[in-house]
Amino acid sequence: MTPPTTTLPSGDELPLVGIGTWNIDGDTVRESVRAGLDAGYGHIDTAEGYRNEREIGDVLSEYDRKDVFLTSKVLPKNLDYESVIASCEASLERLGTEYLDLYLVHWPNPAISLRETLDAMATLHEDGKVRNIGVSNFDAYQLSCAHHISDVPIAVNQVEYHPWNTQETLLEYCRGTETVIEAAAPFGRTEVFADETVQDIAEAYDRSPAQIVLKWAVENEIVVLPKSTSPEHVRSNLDLFDWTLDEDDRDRLDAIDHHQPVYDLPTRDWTDDTYGIAE
């Protein structure tokens, strides 16, 4: 089944369901991506920080590139102008492709000028190496600044979104600025599967908790990026579009919000390999 799409400012169509690849590599990510593409996903999300781009490139070589919407991300330690260009070119080499459909700033980095970062993104866009640009893990304040200074539309903000962390203020801003929201960790790293409301609704619909959470998100016009190491689960995560949630059940899921993120926490280890900011 081919999932429906949402339209980006460029006119490109972004599938509502993508293959998430965080924290999987080797043959596991190859099998996951291959299972997803064979099932009809047509959308892969990776990042230089995931360290699996070469394996994904191996699988991509078996398919028609134009049929796959491909996203990668640049680490926050690499957000100066020259490093953004170099990171993108290295990602392209590992992925075995001449362009990315979407390139994201993986995390904001307050130690590096956002204007410098977005100038590099504009250069990549102008050179045809990147068709759309966006950000990840930006709050509304940071995103509004990016919108203000970017010469290329900020098409996407990929953030932690699931029933325990709905970020309504951010969603309201994104919808008002026609910025597509992508849900990283749409399962809350599987923690939301234990939620009683999710379990009750899953049982009532004879669906998995994963399918209920994903269906709720896409019905809220969120692009979801589920990750699984099981090809069977990869396929079932796409089985979302021949059934609907009742309004009452959707309202029950909306009401869960605990404001409880599982990874986007206020503090950071600024010295680790993600940020690499020296004192």
C-alpha cells in the first residue's frame, strides 16, 4: 500500500509514513529498509549521526531512486558553513545518490550562527544537492527565527511527538506557517505502548498499540517515522489507511498528553559527539 502524501512548499510530495532508522545498522537496517520499500513506504529517514547511511545506500541501489523520498540530517557539531557542505556531500556519497529530497538541521546549536547554517543550506539547495530543507528538534522560538532568516522555505520540523508529548503550542505555530511536522519517536521509544488508554483502544479495534498511535498521529496531520527491526512490524506499521478512529477514541488519545518527553529533555551533554562543544 502506498501511503498518502502532504505537499511541501516546493511542490514535492512527502509520504505521511516513513521508515525510521535511528539506532539500527548493519544487516538489521538493510532488512528493515528493504521490507519497507517492498511494502510501499517510499520514504526513508536517516542522519549522519545514525551511522547507517552506507547500509541504506546499499539497499537504495536496488530500487528506482525517483520513487524514494530520502531525508538525512547534519549533526549540530557540523553547523558552520563549510561543515554543513562537507557533511551533506559525505552523506550523498554514503547513500550513493546525487541529491537529498530533504536535509535537516538535526538539533539546534546555540554555539554556531543559525544564519551561517541556513546560508549553507541555501547553497546546497541552489546546487541541486538538496531539494528541500528543514530542521529537527526546534521549538517555536527557534523555528520562527529560522523562518525569518532563511532564503529557502523551512519545509519541515521533525520533533518528538507522541500521545505523551503532543507539543500543542509548537504544532499551532507550525500549522500557521505551513511547516510540516514529522514525528520522531512516534512510539515514545515504545513507552506509550503501556498506556492504558492506548491498550484499551488497541483491543477494541483489534489493532496493535503501534498502529493505534500511528493512526492517531496521521489523523492529526503528522508525518510519522516509525522504526522497527522486525520486517513484519515494518509492514504492519503501514497498515493505517483502510480504517479510521472514532472521534471519541481520537479525543481520548488527545487527552493523554503527560508533557512527558522521552528524549528531547531540557539538558544536553554539550561535549558529546553529537554537539562537540568545547568549554
